[in-house]
Amino acid sequence: MTYQELYIYANQKLKEALCDQDSVPYEVRCLISDILGIRHYDFPALRTQSPDKDDESRFIMAVERRAAGVPLQYITGRQIFMGREYDVGEGVLIPRDDTEVAVRACMSALGKNDCPKLIDLCSGSGIIPITLAGDYPRADITALELYDEAFCFLQKNIAAHHAANVKPLQADVFSAYNRFEDGCFDLIVSNPPYIRSDELSNLQTEVQCEPRSALDGGDDGLTFYRAIAELWLDKLRSGGTVVLEIGEEQAQAVSRLLMMNNIVNITVLKDIQDLDRVIIGTKK
Ligand SMILES: C[S@@+](CC[C@H](N)C(=O)[O-])C[C@H]1O[C@@H](n2cnc3c(N)ncnc32)[C@H](O)[C@@H]1O
């Protein structure tokens, strides 16, 4: 097949398969550039030529996987967050733009404290600690993640971004608090799993390809917030900050958990869609 025929094939296949028709031209361009290695502006000159058979098969397989609902980022193996590119793949949550609200909240809480000690609980690909390390190269940052596949991506991304001040820690958020002294952190941040277990089967196909362990927040969606509030907030120094990404209907419940555990000045921040997205508070 020529490049032009492959282009037409991919457009048709994805138009038939994807709900979001507006994203089809963009996705086809990404697949052509990532799988066939052809940049957008080189394409017109190559239309009538053909790739070798291996590249053609890899491209067709990528289009078929995408049509079957595999997220584009798992096929291309990358996602951009706040200007940096991260390796992603099956086994790790694909970074979402909304998490920028949590990262910006951390930055404004840290302000000019240029060597803070902080921990990111449930780090996944590492977007939160790696972005913070970029702005705070002298910070002492721990990135905690339990699951093997996600932890591999975390390590890979830390190395790729030369974030030498981010220490990856493979551990369970429900027990690892024991390893840290009370009052040792200036900031605790987390974007934990927060979807109610009974909602998981209603999520769109692409999200269902992501690891359940990254999404499932237990019966009421609050299991991880309860653990963070009850087990980790003693590790925050007086005057220190907690920043939690939340689901759009969780602000009240999570605020209550924080209040019950010595957190004051609680503020809810919205995302671009005007939905509650982040809670920030200060340790008494
Ligand atoms: C919602 S994802 C967030 C990932 C990343 N922080 C981000 O914002 O893209 C939650 C992460 O928590 C991890 N996780 C789930 N259970 C955990 C546990 N018990 N201890 C530590 N990490 C856990 C998952 O593997 C997943 O990477």
C-alpha cells in the first residue's frame, strides 16, 4: 500500500470506530509520525511511495489496536505533561492535563522555599514529582508507587528527565508511612485512585484499558484519602501543606477527612471545566 492508501485506510477505520470523530485527523497524524516516522510536512512529497512491509504491518496493527479502543498513548508510548514528554504504556495511568492544577498548587504552596522535603504518594508515571523537581532542583522528593509496571515507568521517566533529586520508592501507601519521622515533610501531594468500584465498568473503553489499580478508590471512592488523612498527615510538619487531586464530587467528603486530621485553611481548586479538582490545606 502507498502512504496515501494507508492514510485513507486509517482515517476510515478510526472514523468507524471512535466516538470522538473530531480527534481522528489528529490521531492519524500521530500514528503516521510515531509508527511510520513521517513528519506531517514531509507527507505530501511521499504520498505515492510505499513503506516496507514491516512498517506497513506495524502501522495497520497500530490502527487496529486504536480502533479496538486501546488509548493512543499506549500505542505511541508517550504523553506530554506540562511541556515534558513521559514514557507510558500498559500498566501505568496516562497523565491527565487536570493534574496540572495539583502541581501548580504545590508550586504556589512551596513558593520560595528552594529546598523543601516532599513526598508524592501514588506516583504512577512520575509527572508530579518530576515536574516539581524541574522547578525545585534542590528539593528532596520521594515518589512512592506500589505496582511493578508503574514503578518501572516511574524509574524510566526519572532517569530520562535527569531528576536526580527524585527518589523512587516502591512501597504501599497503606503501610509505608512507618518509614518516615513525624513532621518530616513540608508538603504531601497525591493523585490517588478515586473512582468508586461500582463505577469502573461504566468508564469509556479507553479508560478501561488503564490499570484498575490506578483507578479503583474502593466502595465509596475514598479509601486512599482516608489512608492519607489518617496515616500520613502526622508526617507533615506544622505549617506544612497537603495537596490532593480529587474526583468532582469528593470535595466535601475529603475536606471532612482533612479537618478531622488537623488540617486547616482548606481550599478547593477547580479545573478548566469548572469542576472541583484539587484540595489544598495546611497542617495546624
Ligand atoms: C490515579 S493514578 C495517579 C498516577 C500519577 N500520580 C498521575 O497523576 O498521573 C494512582 C496511582 O496509584 C498507584 N497505587 C495504587 N494503589 C497503591 C498503593 N496501595 N500504594 C502505592 N501506590 C498505589 C497506582 O499504581 C497508580 O499509579
